[in-house]
Amino acid sequence: MNFKQYILIVPVLLIGAGLAYLVLAKGKPETPVSSHGADASAEEPTKGPHGGRLLGEQEFQTEVTIYEPDIPPQSRVYFFENGKPIDPNLVQLTMELHRIDRSDIFKYQKEGDYLIGDKIVEEPHSFDVKVSAEYKGKSYQWEYESYEGRTELSQQAVKNAGLVVEAAGPATLRTTIRLNGKIVPNENRLVHIRLRFSGIVREIKKELGEKVQKNDVLAVIESNESLTDYEVQSNISGTVIQRNVSWGEVVSEGEDMFVVADMSTVWANFNVYRQDVSKLREGQTVILDGGTPDTSQVEATISYISAVSSEDTQTLICRAEIPNPNMHWRPGVYIVGEVIVSEREAPISVKASGLQTFRDWDVVFKQVGDLFEIAILELGSRDGEWVEVVSGLNPGTKYVTENSFVVKADVLKSGATHDH
């Protein structure tokens, strides 16, 4: 019997009897069915008395069903001769389900008036099927397609959709605490330049924001005592972050004229609420996000946790020191930090960005060549980026990590869904 004589029909549930059938069609060739839509004019398949798909001629017919009311899906097959049921023990039957990335071979034994398969018909019910039967010395074969959650996309379509495909594998899952904070100067590398003798500001040499070297002249002062000029110099190399005097101004002894900070490192000060303090300790890693490409996902180490809380905010300070060679981190900028409280390795994981829902399942779309099909997942722990896979996906399986909604939309458009 010619394989081209069979058409694709998705398995459906027979309401009340709890039967779903795998579809085979005998008869004249149908219009080929693509992954992007079924021909609405295709003939309805012939059903058997149990709601399954009826195969074969009048002298020998096979009815293929999937039974799944409140149990894992079972393959149940009934047989008829000239329209009358026959003892299933008289038939030798095998069925092969060729899935997108593996094949399942079913063997059968009698149970009541049908043969039952030796394994569960796992979801999704998406496969190419080959049924082989022997009865009264004659051999029969049927082949058909039944796809669910599957579509086909060319390489150009994948590129146009912006799909990103990666391999499933191990990942480090992190438990984190989110903190808000602000960049401030490193006070261990900051000096206040104060006046030694009172006098009049005769000249300003350095402006706010200007870089200086150690011993550079910042200002010239005319002393009130000697009426001679003397220079005010910087004690360190750094940046002028405060200038508190102007030309011609009278300044007093000990007055704070300039503040110079070495900005090669800065501090990230975070506010920590009391309920989170016990989870933190010095040496933990904090992932910083300053809101720009140059200040995003930068890791630093907690170097200090204050012992005294603020009376106004009832928070403590948690601090990390950040290298700042390119001056990307500027004091006064508000930031967000994720403190890594714990880490553990997940043997198999997927990116959260690749997850979709299909019916009531959590799925990703795995790729085999130009084919994309749902992989039904049992999920475990997760963090902001990764989700642990307990079952449903093998290590190394390629799946869509970005723009997977495009694949889902194409599947739904094609009608490759399984009505249970």
C-alpha cells in the first residue's frame, strides 16, 4: 500500500469514552499537508466503534486508539474481520513511532478484547507511525504522520525571525538578594585640602572636575600675616570633586578649599534591610548594574557591612569596592546590586528566555535540522537567567533561547496541535 495514500490527522479525544485516535487514511491521494497549514477540505477519517482510526479493507481491519482518560496514554488496538471483532491473540502487531529525535517501538499483548502496548505513548503525540500486522498468514502495513507542536522553518526564516539556538546543558543557579545603592568616592583615597594661613584668593589654578597630579598647585593665596603669596597644593593625584572658594574671596585658616579624590576605584554603598542582614557576609559576590552598557553585569566583592543601622531608614550599609580605570562609575549615580547568597550546579538547564507554555505544559522548542518541536519539561529551581530541567530534555539538545514566541505562533498557525 502506497505511503502517499495516507494523510495527516492530529489525534483527538473521543469525549465520554476517553479515547484518542492516531489517524491513518486509505483512499485517493490527498493534497500534501505542509507544516504551515492543513487543507480544510481534507476528508474526515473513518472511525471505528471505539472512536479510533479504522485501517484496512473489509476482510481485515485494524482500529488504532490512544486511551488516556485518567491514566498515562496507552496504545490500544482492536481488530475486525468482515466487520466483526476477532480475538486479538490471532494477530501479531508491532508499531513504530518515529519522533523528531528518536524512535519508540511498541510490542503488544492481549488485554480484554484489544491488544495493549508495552509502554506509554509519551507526549507530545508527534511522530511518523508505521504499523505492521500479521493475520492468517498475511502481512499488512500502514504508515502515516501525526504531528503536534511541530513546525518547519528554513534557515532564512530562522534568520529573519531573529531566533537564537543553543544547546541545553549544565548551569550555575544562584540565589540572590536585590539591593539598591549609590556610587560614592573611595574615602580611603580622598583628601580635603585645607588652608594653612588665612588670606585672599589671588588665583585659582584647578577647576571642578579637573584631573590633578600630586603636588600640583590648586590655588594661590595672599597671606594676611606676611602679605606674601603662597601656593596650595594637592596631596594626591586624582580629580577635583569639590571647589569651595572663588577668586578674590577672603578665606580663613583651616577652611576646606578643595576635595580631591583618586577615582581609580570607587565604592558601591547599598542599603540593606534588617531581614536580609543575616544572609550577607564579607567576601560574597555582588553583581552590579549601573544602567549603562559599561556598568552592567559587573562583579565585585563585599568588603564591609556596617554594624550600626541608620535611625532614619533602619538600614545598614553594605559596601563593595569597584575598579574604575575608565571612569565609567561616577559618584552620585544610583545602582542596583544582586548579592549571590548561594550557588548550585544544575546538570541540565535552559534559559528562562526560551520557555513558553503550550496547552498546560512548560516547553521549549527543540531544533532538529529545519524542524522545531515542543519539548515538554518538568522544571526545578530557577534564578533570573536559568531554569533547572528535571526531565524532558537531554544534555546537548539544541533549543530556541531567544524569540521562541515566533516558533509558537507558527505552530499555532499551522494547526499542529493535539486536541485531548
